[in-house]
Amino acid sequence: MLETPAPHIQPKSGPRQHRNRALDGARATSAILVVAHHCATPAAGGPSPGPLIGRFLDSAGHWAVALLFILSGYLLFREFVGKILFQESRTPLPHYFERRFLRIYPAYWLSLIGAVLLLSSARIQGSTFGLFTLFERFLNKDTPFPGIAVYWTLSIEIVFYLFLPIFSAVLGVLLSRISTLKNRIRTLLIAIMILIAVTPVYIGLVVSSHQDDFRLTSAFPQYVGWFGLGMMLTVLAELRSRGLRISQSLCGLADRTWACWICAGVAFASMLAMKSDSESFGLFYQWSTLETQFTMVFLGATTFFFLLPLTVGTRTSRGVQLLGSRPMVWLASVSYGVYLWHLIVILYINFHLKLPHGFFGFLLLFVLTLVPSVLIGWLSSRLVEQPALKLAR
């Protein structure tokens, strides 16, 4: 899979900054799909777009979450890879945790206050301490989605923020005892593969036998494989950008966006075919063990191949250019606020308006949701998120 360069070639150093704009576009795509997914979700009270579109949007919403988690794994692991493999300096841990805290909590607290004011506290399930700290998901075994449903992903992200430095520190100690760079790279890849394998194993051993405990049926180990796929992309991208050769077939695939996206489409279509007999918008604890495992695998593969040309590839195709366009980059800059607020907007609209049934009603709800959510997201970015991050050292 990999080879070290010839002895006279020194690996290039420095952080990799390639294709950040396209990755922003990927994050914007995730935000749009999440909004569409929740506009079609019966639990939100909106009109059904029809069985075929509903089934697609159901799976697309889950893919959007996989995209968010794998992007986090890729982006956050980059600075740790330089330290682990090449003994380069990285952001001090206090600064790392400070930025992670300021990225998540101030905007989240504002949306939580908005949810209470617009929807009433009676519709926000969970304790004050648990919701304020985002720990409610770890304390409450009886409520699948404390607070507003989208908040559950923030709890998973926070665990990953804590897990990543620990995982990297252990790997750093282990790899420091290995003399050759080639063996250090192989050991790192094996460790990440083990991390990816945790997800189906956890689902088979824990989730399958604890269906009544929501603290376990959607916990971090169930999603760690997705983060691991992002970390795998980080390693491959770093090796290629530093002049360290990896599999020529993988490089060739990464440089052909159309081929990568066909692979992503096949994986996504396979998941749709597998779930053709299942009820749309079923919750995770209603799936069978095998269905959950294959869903996680197919969604992970879909996202991996979708992001491969954006991270490891070196050619700029039209698809990559579209993701890196100014509108997509701008939408990505407000996507966190859109993510936090869109379900609040959906619930508020469905409570006060009677929308027509069918696809037209769904489309109307999508537009009525997206426009104010983008506006609120822009205000959140300008007035809360950016000022908060400026406080970081």
C-alpha cells in the first residue's frame, strides 16, 4: 500500500492546506441534506414528500451525519499526524481544547435558549445540567434525543475531541520506539484500521443486547469507525503531499473524481437496496443488528469515496470546483448555525402553519426552513461563532 521514498529524497514538511475550499463545500452539502431530511421526517410533523423521495432523504440524512463525522476525523487529525510520524510541533493541547470548546458551546447555548423560547421548555427533554453541558445523552437512558434531536451529534463530537489527543498520545509513544518511517506508517495504518473495525464489533456485541438503554445504542464507539475513516484519509493525504509514495492504484482513483463518485454512488445505492423493505425514517434502535452494521459500512464507504478526490487527489475536476465555489464556501461558513437552528424552525413552522400534503408541501417547508435558517446561521456566525473563536489564544 505504501513505500518509503528513495534514501536521497527527503519527505516534504509542513501542514497540508490543499482543497480546503472543496471540503467547505462538502460541509455545506451535509447541512443542506440534513435540512431536507428533517423537513421530510414524520416526527417533525411535516408533509410527506412521497415514498421514493422520502426513502432517499431518509438515507441522505444519515449520510450527511457520516460526512460530518468523517470530515471531523480528517481535519482534526492532520496536526496530530505530523507529530506522530515526523516529530513536528502541533497546537498545544490547552489551545486545542479551548478552540474546540469555543467552536461548539457558545452557538449551541444560543440555540438552546432559542428552542426554549420558541418551542417552550416542555418540548425540550432533559435536565438543565445535562443539556447545558451536552452530557444529557450520557446520563439519560430513557430519552433517545435529549433537547432538540440534532444535538446528539454534538455529544458524539465532544467525545471525539477528548478521544483524539489520547489516541494520538498512545500512538506517539508506540511509534517512537519504531526506528524506520515505513514501519511507523504501517503501524499507524493498522491502528486506524482497528479503530474502524470497532464500529461493527460494538454494534454486534453491545447495541444488539442493550436496545432499551439509549446511552449505549448510539454511543461514540458506534461511530468511531467513521471518524477513523477520516483519519485514514488524513494519513494518505499527508503521505502523498510529503512525497511519500502510496498505492499507485489508489492515487489513480483519487485523481479521477468521476470514478470515486461512482464508487460512492454504488455504495449508497447498495444501502438503499438493502433497506428497501424497511420503513423509512425508522430510528437506530429499531434496526436489526445486521442492518445497522451494513448501514454503517455502506455510509462509511460512500463518504470515503466521496471525499477521496478532495483530500488525496491532486486534480481539480468540475465537481471539485463546484464544491469549492464561493456560494458553497459561504454556505459552509454559516452551516453550523443552520444545523443548530433548522429543526427549531421546522417545528415552529409546523406548529403554526398547515402546509399542503405531498411533494409540494415538502418543498414549501424546505424553502420556508432553509431561508430563515441560513439567515440565523449567518447571524450566529457573525455575532457568536467568530467572536468566540477570536477569544482563543
